[in-house]
Amino acid sequence: MLDLLGKRLLFFDGSTGSCLQERGLKPGELPETWNVLRPEDVVGLHREYLLAGADIITTNTFGANGLKFPPPAGVDKTAGPAHMPASGHLPQFSLEEIVTAAVANARKAVADVEGQTGRRGMVALDMGPTGKLLEPFGDLPFPEAVGLYADVVRIGAGAGADLILIETMGDGYEAKAAVLAARENSTLPVVVTMTFDEKGKLLTGSDVAAAVALLEGLRVDALGVNCGLGPVQQKPIVEEMLRISSTPVAVNPNAGLPRVEGGRTVYDIGPDDFATSMKEIAGMGALLVGGCCGTTPAHIRKLVETCRDVPVSWPTDKGICAVSSYSHAVYIGGAGGAGPSGGDGGGIGVGETHADHDRENRESRENRCHQPSESGSAGGAGTGGAAAKPGRVNPPVIVGERLNPTGKPKLKAALCEGRMEYVLQEAIAQEERGAHILDVNVGVPGIDEAATMEAVVKEIQAVVGLPLQIDSSDAGAMERAMRIYHGKPLINSVNGKQESMDAVFPLVAKYGGAVVALLLDEGGIPDTADGRMAIADKIYQNAGRYGIKPKDILVDALCLTVSSDARSALTTLECVRRIAQMGGRTILGVSNISFGLPRRDLINASFFTMALQNGLTAAIINPGADGMMAAYRSFLALSALDANCMGFIGAYAGTEPPKDARGGGGAGAGGGAGAGGGADVGQKGSPGASGKAQAGPAESGDSGAPGDTGKEPGTGAGANVAGGTGKATDAGADGGADASEPAALRVLSEAIRKGLREQARRGAAEALADRAPLEIIQEVMVPALNGVGQRFEEGTLFLPQLLMSAEASSAAFEVLKEKMAAAGQTKGGGRKVILATVKGDIHDIGKNIVKVLMENYGYDVLDLGRDVDPGLIAETAVREHVPLVGLSALMTTTVPGMEETIKLLRGRAPWAKVMVGGAVLTKDYAMRIGADRYSKDAMGAVKYAAEVFGE
């Protein structure tokens, strides 16, 4: 594949499941079993696609994994194939038999067609979702997910697959697990296609930019989109992907949207229209095209005929530096293509020095880093980077430093005692105060840094939507965090010591990330700008040997206190200026400049402004420090990076300057911690000890901690750093308890809104002192959940946050349950709802999400699980006289099982309302198979339940 990729358009095949249905696959029957039971049909389908012109056929293994095909009880799954006893429609073959047979069938079809036509096709080992949602939002641990995919990869690669296709991924975290499994267990090329909704979001809330950043960081060979939508609906998603991706893009849409005709599922786009739409997509720059649900060999034949002569070219390097969380990407630095990227942007080539590059390119790049942005408001990126765009000059990025324990005794104590609540409150506070990225450092003496780092990263990424900067001098701790991180992180740090580069760069190459590069080496920190720039050259060149491009390196020229070296600030600024003029990225731990001086806030704010003017692209500061954020907002307004000064106006309109600077509670005030409250950029010791700059004396205060730092006048806790309205996030803002309520109720409401389990437990326990359990549920918990649900529907909050809010509510309910039981009360009050994934379908992600939310709204959920026989669903509905049944299906092949279930319910439980949902369904389709309501998400299900129960 890699030999042909970029030389001509490559064609995937189309749907397997729906085509096997045409050959007799029954509702609820597992398609993968046909690899063994009816191999001639599978080989025949592969052959048809190859003869239609497909270059790549996908094995019939979409749902093949250890959850669907577990080894027999007591049998070591590594011992070889073993039959399972048949039990109804349950699998009767081992995973090894299924995957081995699937690859053999595909290889036979390839050999047959090659002998017939001389064209040699390629076999892609197909891996789809496990059907489980990963922790912390679901119950599948990340290491277990990697293991499930690793089993398939080892078998498929050994059986002769040519490449690996990871497809229909609605969760970037699960896609990462599959990619790691592929890379660690084979040398095959890897293609990953994600499934987005019509709003361009994955199931777990990720946008296109975040998905691209993650997959490019993992160095997949091609990335793209499949399923969910037809080619017309996918076009805007593909446009965005092509605009920002430097990696080849694959597009495999459905044949439009499904509908029912004569009891059969059909799709609304025929071969001619499909090919016409796909020719436009191919002309936009996609390098691999094919089909998904509903696309037949006829679709692929017409696709090949129409598109085979579309000219192609390898995607250009967009020059983007991006880090990401589960929800969004943050772009760091200037216009795409500018900077030391090694490409057409005039980058620094291996062996070329900064002095040479500076001399040759100074004139053309002199003002590159300060061109006005076309994006309008400079930082709608406050918590989402909405206004920050690739290909333009982006506003400087704020990295919140409050989760670095240096000089912060409260944080040190919390880390040593394992009190995550304090850590999470600090993270949330920085997000609300306008940080774009959060630094995470757990380097406390005597602590198990690797285990603590992993635990802290897991907890933070469960409740905060910002990308993280993993900050450690311990490579083991760094790798533990990078492996389980959901996105592409910023890595702090590497330096010019060969030992450091040899330890850190392989991790960045494997897991992806942008990396902070400290300008020090075995000789310490040079006194001159030339000396530090020579180290930058060395770091760039060593990074290049691992395939890490300069665009993903943020150079830290190091801030040394001016109290000991009067020229240290000038040296640092000169390095920042020279890197910026070449289009490179820079970062500084700003507050280190002022150690040992009084009124450090004044020095810090002034130096920050100077660094920004010299082209600084990222700064590690305390976003709760008034003076620093004022300097930042003012710089954006004065540099044409805040369109119409809307960010500045939003923060300061209606405010008055402080009457006494000493009472502002800002940077450096109240404890002398300075703007950063301690050392920045992970500076945890002397160069001789750790290779990092001297942190200076321990700071006495804990400024910036929740409750300790005064807010900037007029900003509110939730002020956006540049482009927002400064919308407050008080307890009542999202439907929770307002300020007039008792403190315990406000604590509980806030905890539910922010997904803080321990705080929710404490708030519920304290609220019981003067409120009845049902009163707490109805007056505090449900309104708080409603507020979260409204934000989810508005698109300002995403599925992981919705689920964590529900988890916090569950934690609170556990506290209330004992008292309710003693009073003879039940949470659901008899409001019973059945939920089930239909026969033949093991994918219960959607069902489980609905379950979590409905339980937290007080419904008694009878969860029948997945792959549920229609008879069991109807029997339960009759026995329990349940008013509402919810059915879920992900796969086209299992939708007939949903229709069969609805028909049975109509006959045996006619009073029951039926709501349905799943990736393959539409509202029209749901109505045609007899459902009462189609719910596209969990909040829709909750709303319909309220209608059914007359609430």
C-alpha cells in the first residue's frame, strides 16, 4: 500500500454485512462466523469487489474480538484454536479460527482475481469498535482494550494481512488503543477512519481537529472518515480534515441514509450518484476512497470507473503544531508552513545552523509572527481554541502552572495523601480562568511518581476538557502518562543532553506529542544567545532522527533571575526573537525571571509583555494571576489578535481599576509566590542535579489555589482569556443551587456540574442534615443534571463531561440511598424502563450511556444487556408491566432484530412505548420499523421518558 499511496487513487471495497444479508445472513447471526461456516460466500463477495476494481478488500472481522469470541472457559487463549460448544446464536469458534479463516478467505479471493486479471489486490485486517466504552466513562480499562486489539493483530498479521484498517471509531481513545496494538504487534501499515456525526463530532465529543492531531501524533499511515453519513453529508468533514491533515486521507461513506422498503433495509444513493459525489471528494485531495454500509460491488465499480483518472498528490505538510484533549485541539504558533519544519515553509534542514537560516530568511520572515489573525477574536481558545486556526497567526497559548507542586505545600500534601479532589479543583479553576493547556507535575520527594502521574492524568482528563502538558524528568513516569493520555499531549521536557534526548524522543515518536526543549546541555546553561541557539540546533537535529519535526518542538530559552544576572532577561528575549523570526515555537516559565526580588508581579508582567512582543508562542503562568492575565489580554488587543477588542471588553467592561495595588490578590501578592506561584517549565533543581534551571527558594504562599487568589475585577471565575464574554460559573449558572441555598447544596450542585465524585458525596452527606433525600434529588441533583444536559445539547459540553456529571450524581445517590431505604422510599418510584441491545449486536456503548443518565434522573432501569433475544425483552415487559422500552443497535446486520423485537412488543405488550437509537438509524428509519421515538443521544432518551411518565 505504501508503495502506491500518493501515486494514484487507491480504492477500498464496500459493505460486508449488508451484502452478506443479501446472501442469506439471518438477523442476529454473527457475520464473522461465515468465515468458517460459509467461506465460499465470503470469498465470492471479496472476489466481486476485486473484479469491480477495488485495490483493498477488508477481512470479515469487523466485530471479531475477545469479547465477542472469547476462549472456552478454562482454556488459555494463547494455546491455539478451540471450538466452543454451540449455544443458540452464540459464537461457536475461537477468535483465532475466525480471524485466520477471514484472512485466508481474502487471500484466496486475491489469488483468484490475480490469476484471472493479473491485478494483485491487498488484504486489510478489519478492526471495528469493541462495543465497550473505555474507562473512565465506561467499564473497559485502556490496557484491556489494547490487549483485545493486540490478539486480533497478532493473528491477522501472522495469517498474511497486508495492512490494518481500524474503522468506525467513535472514540479517539479506543482508536489509540487499536493503533498501539497494531504498532506493537506488527509492522503493517495502519489506516484509521473515524465516524463523525452531522456536526462533525465523534461520539465522545472530539472534533475533527482533535482526531487529526491524535492520529498524526500516533503516526498512522492514513486517516479519515467512514460510516454514519453519506458522501454528501461527509463532505464538510472531509474538507476540514484535508485542510489540516499532513497525512493521507481516506473516505469511506455509506450509500446515503437507510430506509425500509418491503421489510428490507436499503440506502438512498445508487452507484451513479455515489460515484459522482465521491469524484468531488477525490478531487478535493483524498487519496483512498471506498464505501461502507449499503455500498455494493456495483457502487465500487462505478466509483472506480468515475474516479480512476482523478489526479492525486501527496498532502503538503501544513506546518501545524497542535496538542489535543478528547474534545478539541489547541494550535500553537504561527501560520502553517512557516517555521523550522524542514519543508516548503523554509524550515531548518539537518546540518543547517540557526545563524545560516536567520541570515538567509530574516527579511522574508521579519513580521511573520505578528500578522493580524483572520480568525477574529484571539482566543476563543480560552477553553476550546475555537478561534485558533491552522494556517494563520494564532494567539499565544497559556499553560496553567498551578499543578506543579514546587512552592505549593497544599498541592504537595494532596499528592502525597492521594487527595484527588484538590487536584481536580485546581484543574477546573485554571480551565475557568482561561488556561488553554494544563501543566501536570507530580514530582514530590518520596512519591511513586510514575503511578501518581498516571492516576492524576486519568482523573484530570475525565473532568477537564483541556489538553495536558505532561511534566516530568522521569522517563518512566512520562511514558506511563503518555500511554493512557486521551489525545496528543505537550511533553515537558527534553534538553540538549544526549541522555535526555535518547530517553524522551523515542516516547514522543511512539505516542505523539509536542515537546518542550530546554536550552541546556552537559555544559549547563550558556550565558549567551549564540550558545543557547547552538543547543537548539542540536535538539532539532536529534529530534529529526526520530522523525520529530521542528514544528512540534517548543524551545524554552530559560528564564534565569535578573537579580543574579542583569542581562539574563535580554539573553532569553534574544533567543525568543531569533526562534520566532524563523517561524519556530517558543515557551517560557515566565515567573522564574523574578526570584529574589520584591513585588515580583511587576517584573513578571513586564517581562511577559516583552516576551510576547518578541514572538513568544506559549507561556507557563498562573491564569489566576491578575497582572499576568491583564498583560496578556492587553497584548492581544494591541497586536490585532483580539478582533474589535472583544476579549478585552468581555473581561473588563464595567470594572474599575483597583484602588490599592497591594490588595489585588494577583501575581506575587499575598505570599510572594509570584505570577506563577513557583517554578515553571518543570524547573525542579539545579542543572547539575536534574538538568534543569535552579528553581530558587521555596515559595511561602499557595497563591492561585481555589479560595486563595482574588479574581480579576469583572472577569468572573469563567472569564475567557481573550474572546469570551467572561460568563460566570457560579453555582446556579447551569441549573444548580443558587447562592441563597445552604452551602452543602451549593457544594453538591457544583460537584455534579463539574463531575467531582468525592465532593458530591460530601455535599450529599452534609445536605442530609436538614433536607430529605428525595428533596435533595428533586431540588438539587435533577436541576444540576438538567443544566449539564442543556449544555450538552447546545454543544458547549461533551459526552465525557455528561457522563462524569452522572457519575458524581450516582456517588451522591449512594449516600442518600441508605436513608431512603430506611424510610421505605425508592429512587425510581416505580418508573421502570427496559434497555437492551438487540439480538446479534454486542455493541452496548449507547445503551450504557442512556442507562447511566436515566438512573441519575431517578428511573429504575432494567438493563437486559446486549445480544438480547426479542422474546426475553417482550417477556420482561409483560412481567414487569414496563411503560417504556429502549432498544439499541450499531450494526446494519442487527437492525432486523430491532424490527422483530418491536413487532413482538406490539403483540404482547401493546401499552409499552418503544424508543430506539444507534449509529445506523435515522428518525425516518425508526418510524418505518414501528418505533415510537428515535433518540439520537442520551438526553433525548431522558426527555422522552419524561413524556411517557407524564413529567
